[in-house]
Amino acid sequence: MKLSEIKKILATVDTVNFMLPDGSFVPEHFHVTEVGLVTKNFIDCGGTVRKETVVNFQLWNANDFEHRLKPQKLINIIELSEKVLGIPDHEIEVEYQSATIGKYDLNFNGTDFVLVNKQTACLAEDQCGIPKQKPKVKLSEWVAVNSCSTPNSNCC
């Protein structure tokens, strides 16, 4: 989800809820402690220089159980970040503390914002030597070629 999309959604909802991938929710007294622009410059395993930029939201729980972030307040935080930091309309990545700081993509299901697990991937699969699919071999053919059960197999 891009920054412009979340602002449009926030203008139409009464509450801000974040659902975790397991279906549970970030406690309603969460804070958005950061809205920022994160740029990652790196070289993939194939030697290609890459650059990724995301808008980062950091969600945090405190002992402030009376706190409830309203949609307009989050719009104000986003707009201030856009103005002061010059944040463009990039995809949003959400950080949330579980066992460690997790990074999530963001979707909306019509009612709640949904944190979606991110996955690692090789960006240079054509240069890694990892086959796209495992070769399909019939077990009967593999056993016949790799068997030590024949008297002249010379494997023992």
C-alpha cells in the first residue's frame, strides 16, 4: 500500500486498527512512533547494485492504556512527515515489535489495516545457481541407478 492510499482510507474510517498476520490485533493503545523514509542501498548476490525506498511506520505499545490514535491524527502525522521530510508517495513498510522487530507490508481488508508477512528472496536467481524447480525423478529410476542392492554394484 502506498502512502496516498492509506491517507484516502484514513479519511473514510472511524478507527485505526492493525491486524497481525495471525489474525490478532495490535493493542488499540498503540502509538505510531515514527513515520520516515528509509532507503536501502545494497548489492545483491549477483553483483547488481540496487536501491529500495519505503515509507516506514513504526508501531509501539506503551503502558498508556487510555491512548487511542484517531484517523485524523494519523493523517496529520503523515502530512507533517511529507512536508518536513519531503516524503514522496512510496510503499509503506510497518515495523512492529513481537519477539524481535518485525517488518510487514500493509493491506486493507475493508475494515482493518492488515500487516502482511514479508519474505526474503534471492534477487539474482539467474546467477545463484539455484534451480527454479527441483528436477522431477521417478523413484523407481533413481533406485535402479543408485542402488547398492545388486551383487555387482561395487558400493559396499
